[in-house]
Amino acid sequence: MTTWAITEVGPHDRQAVADASRLTDAVLGRGTFTVEQVLEDLRVGDLLFLTADVGKPPVLVGVATARVLDDDSYRDLIAPMPPGTLPAALPSASGRRIGRLHTSAVTATMRGRGLGSALAAHRTEWLRERCSEAYAISWPHNRQGRSESLLRALGWQPVTILHDYWLQATTTGDQSCPQCGRLCHCPGLLLRLPIPSSWGPTNGKTRQETSR
Ligand SMILES: CC(C)(COP(=O)(O)OP(=O)(O)OC[C@H]1O[C@@H](n2cnc3c(N)ncnc32)[C@H](O)[C@@H]1OP(=O)(O)O)[C@@H](O)C(=O)NCCC(=O)NCCS
């Protein structure tokens, strides 16, 4: 059995974020995030940034993120969706605490051993503690290793297929898709995490985690 260590990266660990950026570029395509933006978001405190290592010396094998969305990042989430898929009202105007399960990447040789599920479980709990609703866009690519079934196993529920979800980001933005290159025509599967009103941000729970 393979064991791994999962770490919550802190706002001062530039090296860990830079290493993670190389891994996500290789697995998910160029432009998934920028180091400066991640460090800034970690300082603000609305981003959970996880890395997973194996062995001694530690080798980075997984990167995963989740965030509580501000108005701009909620706009980014819904912009590629058909109107009406999710409410247009912004978090600041509606009082909603909206979360997003974001980047998920495990190196090819480590897949299928439960690490992706462990990273998703950690982030799902983090979102449940802070948000009144949360979303994920699963990438149903034609290669080995998808996130849909492990997210369903954690309680995430499919909502709809979003055609050409990453087209705009790969046309005018900095992103590229490992499958399509520029001009990504992959669909995205929108999933929603049911969060009972007795859970979520009002229960005052916080996690104690190690960070570096
Ligand atoms: C998606 C990814 C992060 C999963 O990491 P992983 O370490 O292989 O995940 P796990 O070992 O926990 O799960 C592996 C498989 O078992 C499935 N699985 C795990 N737990 C499960 C459960 N309880 N019930 C049903 N299926 C389960 C997973 O969905 C996955 O299935 P598939 O690859 O055959 O479709 C990894 O494969 C990856 O990096 N893929 C390429 C990039 C990518 O698609 N990222 C997600 C973007 S949305």
C-alpha cells in the first residue's frame, strides 16, 4: 500500500506553489494558475491549496485546490455556462457563500490508489464547513483518470453537461488543454454538493491542519 502526506500550503511557500504549477501544467494543461495569484489568494484566506508527497526525500505527486468564490471568481465560473444554469446573482449581493472544487491533478504513476479521492474528501469537508453551496466542473476527457466517479462517491451530484466549457479560456485566455491544445472543445460536467442548512458556514467549525 502506498502512503502519502497531504499538506495545506501556506501563503509564504512560493517554492511549493511553483512546484505544484509545473505538475498541473503537465497534467491539466498550461495556465491552470499563476504562482502570484495563488500566493495572493492564500493571503486573503479563501483558497485551500493541497499538495501530496510520497517517499523520502518527498516527491510531489498530487495537487488539488478549492476556494470560496468572490464576485469575480463566481463570474468566471458561470460565464461559459448557458444563461440560467446557475443564478446570476453575485455572492456579495445575495449573501450566498459559494464554493468551488477546483484543480485536481495526480501524476499518472500514482493514479488509481485512492490519492485523488483523499484529496477530494479533504476539500469537500473544507467546503462543507464554509459554504452554503458548492460546485465542481469535472473534465470528462478521453484519457486515463477522471474525477466524476470519485466525486459522486463523495456525494457530489451531476447537474448538467456544459459544452465547450473551456473554449473561451483557451481562445483569449492563457490556458491550453492537454487533449485539444488551444481552442478546447471538451465538455465539462457540472456537479453540485448538497450542503444541509444545518451544516455550512454558520456552524462555526474550523479545522486544525498543518501548513507549510
Ligand atoms: C482525476 C484524478 C485526480 C484522480 O486521482 P486518482 O489518485 O487516480 O484517484 P483515485 O485513485 O481516488 O480514483 C481512481 C479511480 O477510481 C474511481 N473511484 C475512486 N473511489 C471511488 C468510489 N468510492 N466509487 C466509485 N469510483 C471510485 C475514480 O473515479 C477513478 O475512476 P476512473 O479513473 O476509472 O474514472 C487523476 O486521475 C488525474 O489527475 N487525472 C487527470 C487530470 C484530471 O482529469 N483531473 C480532474 C479534472 S476535473
